[in-house]
Amino acid sequence: MHAKARTSPARSTRIDGGSVARSTLPGQVVLVLQGGGALGAYQAGVYQALSESGIEPEWVIGTSIGAVNGALIAGNVASERLRRLKAFWHAVSHESWPRLSSTWSRLEHVLQGVPGFFRPNPAAWLYPDYELGEDAAGYYRTDALRKTLSGLVDTAQLSTGKMRLTLGPVNVRSGQLRYFDSRDEPVTLDHVLASGALPPAFAPVRIGEDLYWDGGIASNTPIEAVFDDYQRHDALIFAVQVWNPHGEAPTTMRQVFARHKDIQFASRADSHVVRQKQLHRMRHVIRQLAQCLPPAQRARKDVADMLEYGCGTTMHIVKLLSPALARDDHTKDLDFTPDGIEARWQAGYADAERALLMEPWRKPVDSIEGVAEYDVSLLKPQTAAA
């Protein structure tokens, strides 16, 4: 995972030999990372491009493999983050031997597991009604992932570092998505593993008295955490998605499986953003209406309480989507081959570079709407600021 040297021309916001001037960014930088197994290498490439441009996120929000990448970023000092990300993806990369086709290579991962990540739980394969216990009810064990991460994540940095980390697993018994936030409480490797415990592959992880599964089964694109934050700020949000919500109608059963999985784990990302934009517009309308009230009215406690629902923050959402590879099918999230990881890493790097070159967030945003979306795949050079 060694990205090619950057060849982008210098821009007005670049300083110190290639870094982005922090003062030119329109608010706190938030990195939102979707779940998707091996597809998460794309997210690592995005982070590398941001980091090399001098952009370190203030807040990382992750689900599943996004939680793992998020922990590797937030759980290390800036100088170590990229090195630890590379070490993790090197640890979980696995080349089949003898070299097999991509489909058979992924089947090998199903049967044997992935080194440094997960291995089969033999008892789970016996028959469906075999009593495994609450903490072992999964086809695979993730002891290897815990060991890998324990050597790469500084747990003290994870909970007390300056970078905020939010992870979203689902409570097994209540079915409710729960966000654990390092701003409000300690976040540990248990929270990271719980956020990646996708059933039926992995058993739930116990946090306190409760058991948690991967939050991807409820919301695989946790962007709502930014809009629902009770201390809302202007934000530049890099929403890094690895499942494509849009695609062609399938004509083969292999295509059916692939399309179904993309739709399932894209997790209604577009509709989530539409809903959040509606809510955010309402907050701006409330704020505007407040200006129409006399000061005496605004000072009344009941009125002041209602006006608390308003805000004037602006959210810039930069949407980055992992491209399809020629060999992709419904098992693409199991493509832990070095070639597959490298290809997705490089794609993430290139897409983030494109966003940084175009700087679409420098455009004005409607003061009532308060939200602007930018699809990196649609950005054109003429949209760049002069």
C-alpha cells in the first residue's frame, strides 16, 4: 500500500510544500467510514491522501471495518497513524497458494478464515441448534483481530486523545443502535470489536451487561451522528462509502447476489442524507424566524427553549465511493488478497486527491439549506476555486 507520489499542481490553499491551510476549511473535519470488510482498504487510501495534505480529522465515526480503521486513526498520534494502518492491512492480507481464481480465493477465506482477523469456530458448523453460548454464537472467532489491534492501537490514545471517535454497534436484545463516543465515555477495543461483530459470521461482544453486534445491520453509514450531535458545529464531512446504492439490473444469479448485497449494506445512505437535510433546513428556518421576534419574546423561557432547536451551522458532505473492480462479485468484501487491497487503497487515495484538488466546499451554500453535497465522481476541474 504505497501510494504514488502526488503530482497535483499547487493550489491557493496549499502551504508548506503541499499541506492544506487549516484556516481555509469550512469547519471541523469529520471522517465517516462505512462497513465492508476488505473494501475498507479504500478508506485507508482516503485517509492517506488527507493526511499527506495536512488534514487530520477532528472526529471519526465508524461502523464495522470503518470502526477498525477509525480506531487505528484515532488510537494513535498523528505521526504513527498511517504506519499503523499499513501494518494492519498488511497483517490481514492473504495470498492463496497455489494461486486461485478470485472466487475460489475468497471461498478459501470462508473455509479457513483470514490471518490476523478471524478463524473458524468449529462448533458453530456442526448443526444450527448446537448450544454455543451467548459470547460464542458465530461461525468465526475474532481473537486474532483483538490481538492484531492490541499491537497497533494505543488504548489510552483511543479514549483520551484529541481526536474524537464514535462507534455504532447494535444492542442484541433491544435491537437499538447505540453510539459510543470517546467525548463522553472511554472507548476500548471491546467497542471496536463489537462494532465489527457482523452476524452470523461473528459472535456478539459484551460491553458491560449487554451484548452488541455490528451496527451495519441497522445503519451502515452513520452520518446522522454528525447532524444529531448536541454540540453542532460547521463541518466538512468526508463520507467514505464502499457499497454502491446504484447499479444495473442483474441478469445472472451471481449478479443478483452482488446487487442485493450492495443495496443491503449501502444502508439507504442517500435517503439518510435527504432526511438530515430536511431536518437541518428546519433548524435554519427556526433560527431565521427567531430574528423576527422582539427581544422580549426571545427572552421568555418557553420561547427560548423552542429556539434551541434552531442552528446556523453549515455541513459540507464530500461523498467518496469505492469503485467496482473487474473481478468483483458478492464476495468482494472477502477479497483480502494483496492485489485487491492495493487496488482499493489506491482508488481511495486517488478519489480523495481529486476532492482536494477540486475543493468544492469553497462554493457558497444557501443560508437556509445549510447542507451541500459533493459527489467526487462527478466533480470536474472547472469547479475548482480560482
